[in-house]
Amino acid sequence: PLQDVSTETQEERDRRFMAAAIRYSRRHLGLTGTNPAVGTLIVRDDGNGPVIVGRGVTAIGGRPHAETQALEEAGEKARGATAYVTLEPCAHHGRTPPCAEALIRAGIARVVGAAGDPDDRVAGRGYAMLREAGIEVVSGVLAEEAADLMSGYLIRSANKRAQVILKLALSSDGMIGRQGRGQVQISGEISSRQVHMMRAEADAILIGVGTALNDDPALTCRLPGLESRSPARIVLDRHLRLPLNSTLVSSARKVPLYLTAASDCPLDRKAAYVEAGVQFLAIETADGEVALPELVEDLAAKGFTSVLVEGGAHTAAAFLEEDLVDRICLFVAPKTLGEDAVAAPVTPDNLPDGFRLVRRERFGEDDYFEFVKER
Ligand code: AOF
Ligand code: ZN
């Protein structure tokens, strides 16, 4: 049944439009680089109920910001209207003028905000500017939901590193695959589509070379119509074991591929990969291991906000040991792989400390669990 909104309170209305603004912002998640994917709705009520007169989401690449686009669509209708913004409007002169100023100039009467912006140049100043101009500001509406969607941006701001999301498909006996036996399809079709959406929303997918050799994966988003949203692929491959004719290397000109070769790796060995379009990340500890904390910092500096780690067991365990995992997404299928399979380093019943269940769903025959690290 349709929700009856004729008797809703202003608080209920604010939550309803903020939820819509958050859903709307999601469409550019993974496309805005170092900028958060923000959503803005301009809503006016001329006595016959609220009407959306302008919509905006942070543009691909990060600019223009959401607010200016929504205001442009609303035009004169913005005067006296309410703006729903999923992030505090910016207050700084960056590559674009401050959104707070744009909202003021457009004659917006009321601003409803969700998450605050931790950026040093904003951090409360956006809301303050609006209030000083006489605009009514209500902040913190659905703040948790907005922060959950922008978690990559918030983690990168706070920790100067990319967010790490660990995704694994598990059999019901807690296994993730069979060593040396090629790719094993564990989860079902609906789960696969969910994974491809997660890829579309990430800035990079990362796996260990063992998984790359065993599975020969493509690591692309293959949802119809969203193929162009495949993020960069990263393989932890110190000794360049990934074959030049692998699916990953063969597609490096179409979808970026990074390998983490050791710095003492001979240049002539790298040359054939470079020729194929592969790029290199040289991040290692003194003993030649890939230094994961430095890697995720380097990725943030290069503009990657969110990295989806898809295995295998060794790589997942390494990120967990370094306490670099921010979110764990587990798809558990009703299938057993048996004792000789590779055990998952984490299961719904055996989680590292500090993870809280935030979502639980059923995707076809599979159970889905999502946990967030409390920091
Ligand atoms: C907004 N609306 O849609 C977004 C905001 O480099 P700049 O000038 O684009 O500024 C980047 C900062 O702008 C970013 O760190 C964050 O504080 C804010 N992002 N702000 O008002 C938006 N994407
Ligand atoms: Zn802005």
C-alpha cells in the first residue's frame, strides 16, 4: 500500500525526503573520486503538499557539487523552498564557490542536513554560514544512514587511507574455495549481482595473486548497462606471477590493472606488463612483503576512496591482521565444500573483535551478513 503522507509531521516529512536524497546520492557512489557522493533535493510546498523542484548528485569526477545542480534545476522555485542535503554544504572556495553561499543566494528558506562534513575547510562552517544568513537549519536527520553511504569518504578523511571492504562467499561449512581447482561458484545468481553492484560502487577491487592464478577472474562489473562502472583492479603480486595472457592482464587497456611488484623486480620483466597497459604500485616493507597500511594510504593519495577486497583467504587474513578492514560482507550459501577446501578467515560466527552486524538479508538461497568495524 502507498504510504499515507497527508497527516505526516514535519519530522516525518524531513526523514522521508532525506531518505530519498540518500537513495538518490547512491547512483554516483564510486564515481566521484575523492569527493563524497552527495545528494540534494529542493522541495517546496505551496499549500498542496511537498513537490521536488530540483535534484542533484555530486557529478562524476566530484564536481560540480550536488547543491549547485539541484539549485540550477529549481531556478526561481528555490526561493522559499527547503533543501535536503545528505552532507553539510561546503563553505570553502575550492574549484567551485561554496554551496552554502549558493543556497543563500537562491533564497532557500530551510536546509535539512544529514551528515556533518569533517573536511577542515567546512566542519560546521557550512551550517554556520546558512544560519547567519537567517536560514533555518536542521542537521543530523538520518545522519547514520548518510554516513553509512559515505563511509569511504569519512574513513579517508579521518584516517588518510582508503576504506577497506572485505567480501567473501562462504559455503555453509565455512569454506571459500578449493586450492588449485579453478574457480568454484559458491553463492547464487542474486548474490553475484549484489557483488557486481558492490564493485560498481567501489574505486578498486583487490585480490591476492594466488586467487588470480587459481580463478583467472575478470573482476569487472557485468551488470547490464553498468559495464562502464568496473573499477580499477589491484593484484598483490610481488614476483609478477600473473601470466601475461591472464584475463586480468589481457583487459588492462580497458579496465585499469595495478600490480604491486617488488622494487627489486627487474625492469625488463616489468616491460611486457607495461606494454600491456599494466600499472605498478611499489609499496613494500623492508623484508619485501607488501605493506598493506602504506598501500591503503597510497591508494587514498591517488584518489581511491573505497577498496573491495575479494580474497583469497591469505589476503583477507592479512588485511584483518593489520586491522585495516572497515566492513565485512559475507554471502553464505547452502552448500558444503568439505574438509580439504580452503577455510574462510572469518565467518558470521567467528568474527574479529569490534564488528557489529548492520545488515542481514536473504539473496535467493544465500544468507547475507554485513558487519561494520566500530572505531
Ligand atoms: C558539497 N556538495 O556535492 C560535495 C561536497 O575540491 P572541491 O572544491 O570539490 O571540494 C571538495 C570537498 O567538498 C570535499 O572534501 C567535501 O568537503 C566537499 N564535498 N560538498 O557541498 C557536494 N561533494
Ligand atoms: Zn559544495
